[in-house]
Amino acid sequence: MKYSVEAIDAFSHRFSIEMDAAEVSAELAHTYADFAFKFPFAKEAEGEYYAPGEASREIIDARFGPDAVAATAGIALCNKGFAQALVAEDLVKIGDPEYACPTKPAEGEAFAFTAEVVCCPQYELNSYEPIKVYLPSMGTNAGMSPILQKMRENEALHALQERLMGEVPEIMVDMQEEIQLQEIYAKANAQNMPFEKYLIQQRIDPDQFKEELSQQAEEMVRRNLALEAWGRHIGIEITDAMIASNFKRSGVPFPELEEAQWRANGRITELRAAIRRAGALRDIMQTLQVETVEIEAH
């Protein structure tokens, strides 16, 4: 496979991809074999059928038409080539790509197509100097240390996202809002509780819920983009070993298979971004400058 990519605007990219003749032949062979196993094919003798996988290409084409296998293989080649190019460019897609294929895959020929997709933009911060926060003195109570640590992190992240240069894409805010909404619905369902009743139990005003959800979603997007900018600036390297380790720690039954599936559909770049954000947060907290302030008693 070979490809090129151009930025249409700050968010959209156009990939021009060509799968070589060997890749096309392999995908056509795989698709024919898949058809032969999935569907029953009758023989000329009444009541007799070919065994799964036995039907020839001519028989398959005669039943489904000459273009059915090529069209199916074309979709697979588009998905495969686009995923490989996306991973190679380390871009995180937002939504599905739009393909344009001037021809169908043909035996012994290369297959070219374009894919246009919206991707997560890369922002910069107005400063990469260590972050400084001001926190009230918590005394010497050891039991307060987890609270203090969380306060430090929250204040550091708030200061970080203020450094982000530019407005965040509305589409990313909408997607984050949908994720948060689904999480809240899931929690309400887990407690067998009506949604509005759950909001009240969590001390969330139902009338202000939409506005607060949108605000939280925008803050989360800004935070993630700022963390990624910091991670790129300090040069966090994400190796295949780190990715494999993440899948092993996830607890899925077959981590190697899960990783292969993520790579096949291009989602591995989402994991890279998450690892980069985590590394950026660690670096920020290690270099964080904290100044304590005394709170006057009234």
C-alpha cells in the first residue's frame, strides 16, 4: 500500500490511497472464500448442494452477479487501507470516513481510492513552563493528603487548559457530551431509577442539566487537547510494548486479538492519545509548583 494525505482545513483530511495488485488479489480470494462458506450453492442435480467453501468463483458470480464480490472486497480494502494510513499518520478520527472509489477491485490490478475524514486537531499551548498553583494550607493531617493531591491535580489541569490556544471544535464537544450523557443514563439504569430522579439524588438541577453538561464536555475536550499538546511538546514516545501492556492490563480475555482488532480499524491512535495524555499529566504533576496560602478565619 502507498498513500498521501493533505489537510483540507484545520480538521478535515483527504487520504489518497492505493492498494497494490497483490493486496487486491488476496482480498478478492478471501472474499470469494467467505462467500463460499457463508452461503449455500445448489448443484445442477436437484436437492444437492456444494459443501461449504467448495463453490467456485464462476458459481458465486452466477448467483450474486459479477460485481458483488468486487464491491464487498472494495469496502474491505478501503477500510483496511484507510486504517493503516491513519495509524501511520497517528491521527485520531472523529466520525467515519467518506470514500470515493472510481473503480472496483480487479484481479491483477491496483486499487485506488480517496478517504475524507474529520480528525482531532493538534493545538499548541501559549506556554510550556511548569504550572504554578495556589492552594490553602491543609495542616499536617495525614488523612487529608489524598484530598490535597486531588486538589493539586484539579488546579493544575484547570490552569493547563487555560493555556490552550484556539477554540475547541464543536463536533468534539458534542461527542464528549454524548459520552457523558450515556454514562449518566447507565448509572441511573444500574440503580433502576428514573433519569430525573437520579439527577435530583446527585444534586443536579434537571433544569440546568443540559447547560452544565455542555460546559463539562467543553472543559473535558479542552483538557484533553491541552494534555496532548504538552505530551507532544515533551516528546512522549509511545512504543508497541506500551500499547501491548495496556491491553494486557485491561483484563480482556484475549489482549493480543483485541489489539489486532483496534489496529485493523484504526482505533489504536485513540489509545496512543490516551497514553500520551497520561504521560503528560505525570510530567505536569512532577514539575508542579505549589504555593500554599493561609485562609483567614472569620
